Amino acid sequence: MKKNDEEKTHKSGHIPLRISPELHDKLAEQAKQAGRSLNNYLTQLLESGIAPVTFEERQFVGQRIAGEDFDLVNRLVDVSGIYYRYLIENATTARTDRQYVILAANGNILTLRELQPTS
């Protein structure tokens, strides 16, 4: 029996992918620099190819932020001279002695992840 074109089939979310070892190395390094897992980084790259891109996403996602750029009293962060509200993954407050990476931008709210200090 033929499926109706309007019916959607359930997708597992798993896609086997073969790439060159060189490309794998480059992507793994870029993911590490962005403070993301390779899987998460690849998902972001694929989503960015199909999602509408805002000014903030184009300009800021993947950018590093120094802890001193935070206004802890007002819960704002200065990015390129513009103050944004922010959310931090797995944390409630920013630390001025740490670095952060911008994971997402939604209007005037940035989602950040604290980068682990290098030893």
C-alpha cells in the first residue's frame, strides 16, 4: 500500500554519515573551540542551514565572552557594545573569572555556556 504524500513517517534521528578523517578532525576542533560536543555542533550547523537566521545568530553564536563583560547587578552582558539579557546553561550566575561561549540568540536573550578553564 502506498503512503499518502501528506503522511509523515517517524524518523529515528540517527543518520549514518561518512566523512574524511581530515574533515572529522576539523569539525571536532571547531566543536571543541565552541565548547560543544561534536554531535551538538553538527546539529547546530545543519539547523543553521534550514533555519531563518537573525542578526544576533549571524553575529554572535559561537563567540567567546570574557567574564568581565558581565554586569552582574543588572544581569546583562556586553557583546560588541550592545547589552543583552542572558541565560547560562547549568548555572545561575556568571563568574567574572571565566570565559563563556554564546550558544544561541533569541531576540535580546543570549544562551551561554561556561567554558572549562584550560590547564
